[in-house]
Amino acid sequence: MNRYALFAGDRYYPSGGWEDYRGSFKTADEAMAEVTLVEFTWAHVVDLQFGIMVAYCDSGEEIGRWTLGPVF
């Protein structure tokens, strides 16, 4: 498993937990780029080494416009 995990889904019908897991990536940038390929209303990128969310976006913002962290 790579260092960064991507969780993403639909705000109205979230699957929850691992069901929203979309994959692991070597860099946070790779994970964020994956979201532009599919339609989601929210997404979180988690640094698995430190256990913190490092970026997120949601439907209140233009998809692909990320808030960078760390986010606690």
C-alpha cells in the first residue's frame, strides 16, 4: 500500500469507511488527480504514515479545488 489514501463519495449516499476507499497513491498529488477523473461530491486524502488528512474538497467548492492541510 502506498503512503496516501483517497476516500471519496456522494454526500447524500456515502458508503462509509472503507466502502468510500478509492485507492492508495505514492503522492498526495496523484490522489488528488484521481478525483478529477470521476464524479464525487466530496474527497479526502489521508497521509497513512502520520494518520492525518492532508487535503479535502467537497461539493461546496469546485471539484478539483482542494483545501490543503494538515487537517485535524
